[in-house]
Amino acid sequence: MKKFASIVCAALLMVVLTYNVSADCTPIDQPGADYTGATGKCSLGPRGSTTSDCKDADGNPVVTFSSPVGVRQVGIDWATWSSPPDAEESSPVLGFFGGTNLTLTYADLASTAGTEIENNTFEPAMPVTVSFKDSDGNEVASVTRDVLGRSGARLFAVACDDAVIASADITADPGAQGFGFAQVRSDAIAFGIGPNPTGDVQPQVRENTTSNIQ
């Protein structure tokens, strides 16, 4: 009975969501067809590189990062991700940031924007908060989710009535030892990239591994 209760508690922990949104913004929990069809996503560049921006299909920087991130791919140098419907794909190219706070700044104001995020440390589930802000730095929406590092990537996205989103501040728990983010999207990215050009790679977890860094 105690084991069953522990499983139930763990399952509930995975779906804890906290929203702080204005009347004009709505959170999006999963990357469904309506969300992906209304937005374009940008490219972080080749795996193994370091980048401070994300580019559209024409090579234009459409999202910049407050700190450089390392480009990795699930199944090669990042162990796990989640799968549809919680993620667009199970082995995306992602940006890894080893700190606790990273700001994504959009080149053009967006009404819909988001990204998938997964903690580096597998367990326990730890909170991640994304604060979406306007061009004056005022928060227009905030989403907090408890996220596992092992196959626990979740979408952090909102849709607003007007194009007010200028940036997204990601804050992770220090215990997560960094986080990965993928599928950076907004409806202001006109020339988005397609599916992962490197193809699907089966996620792999090495024996005795406790984090996604491989």
C-alpha cells in the first residue's frame, strides 16, 4: 500500500502546474497541432557548437540568449527527453545551460511563444518557471511546472490576444544542475525550420547515470 501511495504521489508531482497569467494570455500545456501550426521554430545550430542565438531558415537571428548555451542532441550527448504528446519529438537538438536563469529575447514581438524544457538531474522533480515579459519588462504571464530530468521534458508556452511577448525568463532549481531547452517557437518566426535535420536518435541512458549530461 505504501509503495502504491508513493507511485501516486510521484505521478501527481509530474503534473503540478502553476499559472500566473493576465486575462489576455492563455497557457499551452502540450505542443499540439494548433500550437505548432501557428508558430515557427528556430535552429540552435550544429551539435557540439556554442551559441548565443537561434536562427530562422534564412539564417537570421530571431531569438537571442542572455548567456551562451551548448548545443547537444538527445541520444548522443544528452540522455533523455519526453515523447509526444508532451514533446514534439523524442530526440531533439537542444541548448544546454548550466546555470539557473536564462533569458530568451525575441527579435520581434510575439503573441504566442514557448519552448520545451528538461532538468539535467534525473530526480527528484524540481520546479521550472518561465516568466513571459513585454518590451518594458513587465510580466504578462508566468508558468511553473515540476519537471523530472529523466524523460520529463515539458512545454512552457502561452498564447496572448496581442503581440506583447518580448522575452521569456527561464528559472530552474539549483539542484537541477542546469537544464536543456528545445523547440524554441513563436508566431513571429516567419521562416521556421522543419523537423530535426539529423533525424531521430533513440534516447539512451548509461548505467548508473543520474543526469542527462553524457
